[in-house]
Amino acid sequence: MDVERAARWVALPAGVLAISTSSILIRLTVSAPLTTATYRMFVAAAILLAVAAIAGFRDLRALDRRSLGLLGLSGGLLGIHFALWTTALFHTTVASAVFLVDTHPVIVALLARWVLAEHTRVSTWVGIGLTMAGGALIATSDFRAGVDALLGDAMAIGAAAAFAGYLVIGRHVRQELSTPSYAGSVYALAGVVLLVLALASGSELVPASPRDPLIWLALVLIPTLAGHTVFNWALRHVPASIVGVSILGEPVISTTLAWLVLGEHPTPSALVGGLIVLIGLFVALRSRNEP
């Protein structure tokens, strides 16, 4: 199996499974959402930058000013993404939050075409359309839940836009950096953004529960290192639109976990929507971008 196939059919599905635990782990915390997100990013960054230090940060030192600027923008967008996403989960249901944050593939596909000159094939758009339609069914019931849920929905949409920009920029800068250097740098920058936001909002920076640090560690090891970092590696081998659409498998797995762990029972429309998401995901992953 070549690297491109391994990225598409092994790394991406494994990464989707890993990130699908994120919403559940976050909902199990007691600390302020921004506090959780800050610790998650800084601990993950410390681990990856320690690995990058073994090579002496040679690739980071070789970046020109433009690439350094893009790296900083990527980290800033990731910080905004996690700030909005982590907070959204405490205002709306897991199903709605995960679906709305995963609407980013449409933005990714457009940005990839304009910024990266990647032409998205019709079959990929069909897959995106199916996954969006299926995700809409998953989230339908929560749109009527009230103002607080709508606030959470708006935050999730904002998180989707920030994540789309992060993916597209990552597709460019990632070519010049190793995975530990790139992911460690953007996680550290995201951590700085989150720390500033946490301090500005008055969030307590100490754990509100003795269990929270253990959950934070799980967030670092599973959805961050085994999830987002795997996506960072995959960006070097597959188009940004494919990486983006693969993440749409997350609503199905997260909705199932929310049912089992949090007692949020999915509606029949959510179950049908999950099946449509899986079909769309398969169609999109099979497609190949034209040269």
C-alpha cells in the first residue's frame, strides 16, 4: 500500500475515530471550557515540540517570513476554532454541535480551489452534499431547542469557518515542515490564543475537579495527537478537501457515543442521517482530485 492510499484509507478513518471522542470528553469536564482547551493545546504542543527538538528545529528555522506568517495565522485560527467549539458543547447537544462544526468541508473545498488551485471533482461534491444532508437530519430536532441552543449552534458554525481556514493553510505550510514541527507549533500558538481568551473572560486556570486533569490528558492523547495530528500528517499526502470531508464521519460516531455515555438519545432522523453521512463519506473518499 502506497503512502497516499495509507493516508486515505487507514490514517484518516483512525483519525476520525479518535476525534469523535473529543465532544464526549469535553462534556465530562467541570472546568471552564476555555481552561480545558488551553491545557489541551499546551500539553499537546509540549509533547510534539519535544519530538521536533530532537532534529534541532531545522525545518522551522528554514522557514521564510511568509511561511512563518502563515504558520502564525494557522495557529490563531486553530485557537479560535477550539475556543468556539469547546464552548459550543455546553450550549447545545453533541449531535448539533458536531454536525455544525463539521460543515467546514464546503468552505475547505472552495478555499482549496481558490488558494491551492486544487480542482474538486464532481464526485467529491456529491459526497459533500450527501454528508451535509445527512448531518442536517442529525441536527434537525435541536434547532428548535431555544436561544441557548442557537448560541451554541452559532459558535459551532464559527468554529467550522476557523477550522476550514486552518486546514487550507496547513495544506500549504505543512509541505515545508515535519508533522511534529508543524503540529507542535500551531498547537502552541493556539494555546497562546486560548490563554489570552481565558484570561480575558475571567476563566479560572486551575482544575475545577480532580478528575479534569485526567480528562485533559485523554483529550491530548486521543482526539489531539491521534486525531488532529494524524490529519496534519495526511495533509501532506491527500488534498485538503478530502481531509476535510473525511471528518464528517465524526457526527455519526459522536452521536452514538453521546447516546451511550451521556444519555442523549438520537432521534430516528438522526439515525437515518447517520447512514446518509456514511454513504457520502465513502463517495468523497473514493474520489480523486483531477490534476
